[in-house]
Amino acid sequence: MNADARLEALSVFLKSQRAKISPLSAGLPGGTRRRTPGLRREEVAQLAGVSTTWYTWLEQGRDIKVSVSVLDNISKALRLTADERNYLYSLALDTHTGPGFLPETHSKIRPSLLKIIQELQYAPTIVTDRRCQIVGWNEAARHVFLDFEQVPAAQRNLIRLLFSRKELQRLAVNWEDFVGGFLAIFRTYYGQYVDDEWYTEFLRDMNGNYEDFDRLWQRSTVNNAPDVLIEFRHAKAGKMLFELTSMHVHGSADLRCIIYTPAVEETERKLMKMMKKL
């Protein structure tokens, strides 16, 4: 991510978080009718103990000097989660936590990890890299989602597939929540790898090709490991309930396991029937 893109991302994030907090919940008077929801810039500045001018410059994405202590105060004022704080620090401090490229060898899944996900017979599992490129999956995932083997390797980006494939758009009862969880994970990587121009190009391409993408992306949700219950309406199996668990795989490859565990026995039975195991 170049400097302009990083500062623009910082600006969008601060505005979106400010809009989520009501004055009353922050211990401030509601006052007169507001043109936009949430706190005003001067109120965030007051809560963070900084000048309104300085905070305005920060939110405008100006290249100004910031410190960890001030960012701590802003994080408290905006009630940021741990993942959101890390995202703020990465953008505001321009921290470099990884290389600006993704070597080909980093997109390969190790045999030991492949064996693990194959052992999860009735828990659809997908493995992605830090660009949300799908690098591994098990048989259950192929039956519930789609046959990733039939998708060219270069096109196996999970975010893109969620917006481009009709079968995935029809799968989740609440598609926006389904997509939102993955966008929250994607944003953690976006903030972490500030040197990688790939993210800037990818976001530009997604905005240009999928009309719903920018609206959902602008929500600026950040969550390294969302833990949710999700309902699918599968074309063959009907209603299926899964608990989503997202786990980071430690190591230089920066991979993530996305596991859908059947929430009820009926879902597992349906999955076994689809896989002809019952």
C-alpha cells in the first residue's frame, strides 16, 4: 500500500468508527440535531485529549507525526477492539510487518496441514493466504461451497468468488453478514501489509466490477477471527447451520484455516448424505 492509499484508508476508518458512537454513550450531551450520526470531530478530540485541529488533520489523512500514546487515547475514545487498534496503529504509524510481495512458495500448503483439514471430514474447511487466495480445502468444502478445483488457481480469491459466483451469493441466508466476516479478516491483512501494492490494485478492481463491494467495504469492520453462527440454504441439502471458526496458522506463509463446524446433528447428517457417507 503506498502512502496515499494508506492515509486514505486511515481517513475512511476513523470516520466510520466515529459515526458508530452516540454522544450519550460517550458521556456527552446529545445537543442539537446532527447532520451525520455519531460523534463530531471536536468531541473525539476532546475525549482523546488532543486539539481539534490535530485530530481533523489526522482524520483527513494528512501526513502528520503521531505517537503510540496519542493513538491509545484515540482508540479509547472510539472504543476500538484489539483488532481495530492494531489496524489503526498499522495505518497511522506505517508499521512494516512483512514484505511487499508474496513469494510463490508462500502460497503452497504443507502436507501436514493438508492432512489435518482432510481429517475434518464433516467440517467444511478452506485455507487461505494473506490475500485471501484459496490454497487448500477439504472434500466437505467442495460439497457445501463449490468445486474449487474447477476454478483456475489465479481466480481462487475468496473475496472475489463471494461477489462473482451466484451459487455463493445464494448460499447464505444473510449474504451481507456472510461476506462481512471475510471482509473483516481481509481488512486486518490490508492494514498489516502496508507495503503491498497488490491490495490497492485489488480494491480498485473490486470497486470497479462489483457494485455492492464498496458499500460493504466502507463499513470498515476489522476482526481477525470472527466467531459466528451462520445459516445456509443449500441447493441440495436445504437448511444447514454451521459455527464459523477462523484460526491463524503460525509460520512464514501467514495462512488461515476457515472451519465450518456443523452446529446441529441434522446438518452433519445432510452433509454426510451429500458426500455419500450415509
